[in-house]
Amino acid sequence: MTLPQASPPNTAVDALPGATVIGRIRRLLIVAFVAGLLFPAFTRGSRGGCPGGVSSDGGFVDATGQAVDEAPRCVNLELGPNPLVFVGIALIVLLAIGRVMRAADETAAVRILDRAAILVVVLVLVAAVVSQVWFRLVSLETFDSDSWSLVSPFPFAIIDVEITRMTTR
């Protein structure tokens, strides 16, 4: 007498209805978390300089080498992440989950979650690249005069400007 073959045990994907959608939600949350951790690392930078300097007799000179009475300005720029990008990541995740709850079927829900994960990655990559390029394009010579302006890569990063006077020490 032979015993009937037992079917292989079901995996969690087969056993739980909607497991594919839950797996994609988990993947979206992981992608958003990792993107939120990596974004600040790629949107950091600093630049600085002091046009001018100190002459041999201890006085100050400007960028052209002419003697001046007061110390030249030193400029320090610091690039940092903008919190709005984190808000954008959270909105993408929340809106995607909201749309999944109204999805017609599992295929549509999976497609929504896949697109949301791609959108999170694209947002972080674009924000990091735009902010770094923009930061490198800012000229330190812009800050030589009394009147200057700086257009920041606002939605993606923040540039802090610190202007001090040169010291002889």
C-alpha cells in the first residue's frame, strides 16, 4: 500500500491573501528609509576662502594686492539637506499607500507601490545632484562687495553663508 504524496507546504506568499502587496509596501518603506538615511550624506559640503590677505608689514591687502585699512571678508558656505525632501519622501509613501487602499486589484496596487519606490529614489537622486552642482557653481567672489545675493537650490538643499573678517592669527 502506498501513501499519497503530500503536497509541499505553502509558502507565506501563497498562504496569505495580499501578501504580494504587503511585501511591496515593506519594500517601499525600506527604500524610503534608506533614501532618508543616504540623502543627508550626499548633500553635505563646505567651501570657503578669504580674498586678500596680510602684507609683509602686517597690514591687510585685498584680492588685487592693494593695501586696505580693514581686514578682508572671509566667506564660508555650508551645504546641507533641506527638510522638505524628507517631507516629500513621506508624502510619496503616504499617498501611495492611500491609493493602494483604493486600488481595483492586486496588480494595480503592486504597480502603484513600484512607481512610488522609483519616485522616492528619483527624488533623492535629483535632489542630491542638483544641490551639489548648484553648490559648486556658487562663486566665492560674489561675496566681495557690500551687496550680494545668493539663489539657493531651495527645494533640494540649504546653503548657509557665513561672512567674517580675516584675522592675523
